[in-house]
Amino acid sequence: MHPYGVRDVEKLLRLPRSTIRSLIAAGFISPARGPRGSLRFSFQDMIVLRTAQTLAEAKVPPRRITRSLKELRQQLPEAMPLSGLSIGAVGEHVVVRDGSGQRHADSGQYLLAFEGDPQTGDLRVIERRPAAARPQDETADVQDWLDQAAALEAEDVDGSVALYRKAIEADPECFEAQVNLGRLLHEAGRLAEAEAVYRDALRRWDADPLLSYNLGVLLEDRGRLAEAAACYEAALRADPELADAYYNLALLCRKLDRPRDAIRHMSQYRRLLGAEREPG
């Protein structure tokens, strides 16, 4: 079963499209092809993608990463165990814990916990660093507020907004809270508030393509087309393979009477779309 698309990987794992492509090119995963040639990722692919990125950030040698990930794929279940699954990088090794009493890393280890039901497309990733990085009770509180905020989004926007703001106040480095808060305010029509959230986040993560792209969509909805175009261009400087940004920018350039730019950006969009359809 391959229930996840490229957008799902970007959203759930917070991996830019360029990183996803580089990990595929390195041979860490071989995603399937869905309708119209789109890339489709399995539950195992999702875990391998995030683990590869984590090991690379930990400066683990590439050969060790390749060997570890081959071993990891052999250990992964076809579906999510009910008890959840944790993938840990201990030194230059990968450790799997599925709640059945296997080894549990408790210090100096980077843990990735995947919770949910892959059969329904529900997957949540929790990243836990060593306790020294932040008091454990504070970390737990922030994650709890994020969970509660996500659960309230559909029925209590104000309550969800308050919880996201609480998480940000406790942990200004919580990227997930910033992105979710901006998106929720945008969807609720609270555009000025959403813009303030995105701009504050961009002061902290000035080169993040997702934040720049989201702000571009917001500014376009506010009728500030030139500013929106600048945001899409910033997103593309950070991630030149962000196809949706090329598409939006192409349409925007038509409105701004920039026909040559519109043609150029649409050509880039079609090139990337074609690359996704090429056989893997």
C-alpha cells in the first residue's frame, strides 16, 4: 500500500521537495507510481526518508547510512504496530523499538516516534531529542498543546489558536506551531493575524520555502500581488523544485502583465511535473 504523495511527505515530515528527491536519487527508497505518474510513498518509505535525513544531520558517514537503512527496511513491519514505533540513531547505528520490550534508547539518542494508523493515512511524527536540550516536562507540554490544538481546529478555532500561541510562547523554535497557526488563521479569514504570524516566523527561519510560499498565497488573497510574487520567488530561491510556487507565480505574472515571466515559470512547473512522471 502506498498512501502518501509528495505533499504528504512535505507536510508530515517537514522535508523540502529537494531533499526528498536527493534521497530518492541516492537510492534510499524507490517510491511507486500512482495515477498520472505521481510519486507514491509507503509507510516504510516515510520512515526511511526521515531516518536518512536524521542520520545525515548527525554527520553519520554516507556508507554507514546506506547500510543502516538497508537493515532498517528489513526490520520494518508492513503496517504500524498498535503500540507505535520508534526509530533511533545511536552513534552510527539504527535501533528499532516497537513497544514489545526491545531496546529503548534513554539518553544521548535522537528518537523518531511514528504514531497513528497508516491504513487510514494518519501518520504523526514526534521528534524527541535528549532531555538536556530542554526540560522534559516542557517538551511534553508543548507536544500536548500541539496535539490538542490540532484536534480542536475543526470545532473551536479560537481554542486551537490559543493553544498554538501557547506552544510558541513556551518554545519559539517550534516550527510546526508557527506553520499551523498561520494556516489556521488564514483559513479562518483572519488574514492580518496570519500575516503577522508568518512574518514573525520568517524572521526566525528567513530561508524557509514553506513559510515564504504560504505567505505568498496569503498576500495574493489580500490583493497584494507584487508582494505575493516576491514571496513565491523567495520560496523558489530556497527550493528551486517547489513546483506549486512556479505554478502560482506563473498565474500571478499574467495578472501583473509580465507575460515572458509567466511563460518561463509555467515552463519550469511543467518540467518538474514531467520529472515526477518519469519512470523511477
